[in-house]
Amino acid sequence: MLKQLSTHIIQHLLAQNEWAAPMLQPFASKSVQLNFVLLKTSLIILENGSLALAGETNVPDASITIPPSLLLRLMAKDETAKLQIKVDGDTHLATALAKVLSHVRWDYEDDLSKLTGDVSAHKIGEFSRNTASTVKDTAINLAEMLSEYWQEEKPLLAKKRHVEQFNTEVDTLRADVERMEKRLNKLANKLSTTPDPNNPVS
Amino acid sequence: MTTEHNTHFGFKTVAESEKAKKVADVFHSVASKYDLMNDVMSAGMHRGWKRFAVSVSGVDRGDKVLDIAGGSGDLSKLFAQKVGAEGQVILTDINASMLGVGRDRMLDAGLNVPALQCDAERLPFPDNYFDCVIVAFGLRNMTHKDRALAEMQRVLKVGGRLLVLEFSKVWQPLSKAYDVYSFKLLPLMGKLLAKDAESYQYLAESIRMHPDQETLKQMMIDAGLSKVDYYNLSAGVVALHKGYKT
């Protein structure tokens, strides 16, 4: 039941994103295993460029592993986090699939319009987008407010310029220590090559 | 002198030459109420299984599809919508009564799907012709499954897919309950709804005699198909096998 439902949802999303099928079609009959936190599943590319869950005995041609530590960075759209996603096997195939999966968008207004009609669906979509935007702005404001409170009023967090100043001081100290170490070495060498005035034979 | 080989007909052993006739009798008997019984027996799930088979077939507009043992034409109807006017779906069945039901339904639905009575062990089609061949709930009734699978492989194009949707080996913890359902409840429902307990007794027995998931997978590989994989549906009550001609 889960396989049938998942495959139906995936195929519905791909049907809404018509650009995806031509990208996947060259890899027809190949499969990719996705390892993402607790989710471990394999997707197979069909001959019409669509996707389905793979069967019980499928041997994947490639695998994509996303460590849990990358989750928040990926959600924050950190481009450098994408470089840390582990890809094994056929990298062309895995890259094509990852590209499709990361760009697929659910056109919920289109689905809703079949139930409520175009105008209502658009209004509901507009309301949802505005609400989501307001929630996002509120969350950012709240985070900034807490950050400011913990930096200025009750300093639990370090300010950026303080951290930078501290880093500069650490760099200067490290350079000074290195310089001093070189001087000490030089001095030790000089002492070892100078003859001892109390023992001119040695 | 020739020796006659035996095969199974449900739990009975019969001569190979007799099996086709006995299977034909069963389906002549149930044809008119076949879909009603399928709905009752599977609680409507057979429609979901068939839709899933179509969704993993990868069939696209313009493709050629062969529906073997297609009977009442459920799958042909779904595939005809997928391939569109530029594609081709052919409905076949060895049983004239079942095929008649399917042919009439296609006509009533305004679909251009030719219906052809033929034996799956001797398909009247050229080599490398179809993009997809499907047999749903039909393979277990065939006398020589290996010959039938080889024929299906022959008519597929290179890159074409063979899909076999068939009852299979249920998940072990459910097997006891499934046995009670199959051998007690199923013939009773057949008696009440189709006035034919014996035919439904045969259906239950033939399901048990059919190869399990792994055996059928190996049979498909032996028939020349590759990348064979299967899906267990409804805890293995049904399995969908898919293989490619390469």
C-alpha cells in the first residue's frame, strides 16, 4: 500500500514538472538508493522518464547519502553543504536525479483547483504564501531579537567583531610564539658551535 | 508410443493435454461474474494492483502494449489511455467467453483495442514488436509457463518490459489466516455470488501451486529477461515482477 501511494505521489509531482522527464529518460531502468537520516529507499527511473519505488530485490546503480548533520544547512540553502553530500556508483545518474529532486515543486494550486475551482484555489494559494511569508519573517525577527538580547543584555553569545578580534589576537600570538621559537633555536645553535672558554679543548 | 506428461490443475494431477480444457471450463463458467467476484474477493484491491502495474510499466504515448490473458480488459483500458491514439494496445485471451466480455467493454468505452483469441504459448506476433507485455492473473493457468514466458520475451523489443502480476507467497505470519480465507471463505463466496463453488476452489488451489516470488524471478531470467525485480503487494498476496529484454 505504501509503495503504491509513494509511487503515485512521486509520479504526480513529476507530471506537474514536465521539464524533469527528459532529464531522467537517458537513465531509464537505472536505480538510485537514497540514504537520508532514517529513510533508506531506492527509486527506479522508468522508460517514460518518470520515477517509481524500486522492488524488493533491486540492486542500485548509484547511492546518495545525506548525513543528518547537513540537514539544517541544506534547509538554510547553504550551497557548501551540497558539496558534502556523498555520492557513490554512477555519479552522472545520481547527479541528474538529485538535480531533479531538488528542483521539483508541488503545484498545489493546480491540485486544489480540481476541487474548488481556479479562483478559490488561487485565493487559497495566495493566502498560504502570505501566511508562510509572515511566519518566516516573524521567525527571523524573533531569532534576531533573541540574538541581540543574548549579546547585549545578557551576553551569552559573542558578537561577530569580538570573535574576529579574538581570532586576530590568537593569530598574532601564534606568529609571535613561532618567531620566538625560531630565535631560541638560532640561539641554541649559536651556543653549541661557540667553543667553551673554560674548556678550550672541547 | 508417446508418453503423456502430467501437470497440476489446482491440487489435482491431470494430463497436460487436459489442463487447458479444464481451465477453459472454469473461465467459461465464471466469465460473466468475474469482475464482481474479483471485487468481492480482493475487497477492490485488484484495481489498485493493476493501476500500480501500469504506473511502474514506464509505458508512454505511442508505445505498443500486449495484454495477455487480459480477460475483462481492465488493464487494456488503462494502457489504452496511456498510449493514446498514436499507440497500440492488443487484448488477448485464450478463453472466448472472457475475451468477449473484454471486447464488449472496450467497444462500450469507445476504445480502439483489438481483441484476439490466442494461446500465450504460441503468440501470433512478430519478434521484437512490443514495448511492454503484461500478463495479470493469467500465468498460473498456463500449462507450460516456461514456454509462455519465452514467447513473451520473443515478442518484446530490446529494452521492452515484461510485467507479471500474479498471486504469490503471502507473508508468513498471515499464511494461516490466508489459508482459511482461500479454502473456506472463497469457495463459499463463489457458491453464493457466482453459484460455482468448484471454480473458486480451483482458483484458491491454483494460487497455492503457483511459483513463489523468487522462483518466478528465476523463471523469467531463464526465459532470457534481465534486471528482473519484483514488488510484494498486500504483504505478498500478489507480486508484480518486472524484467527487461536486453
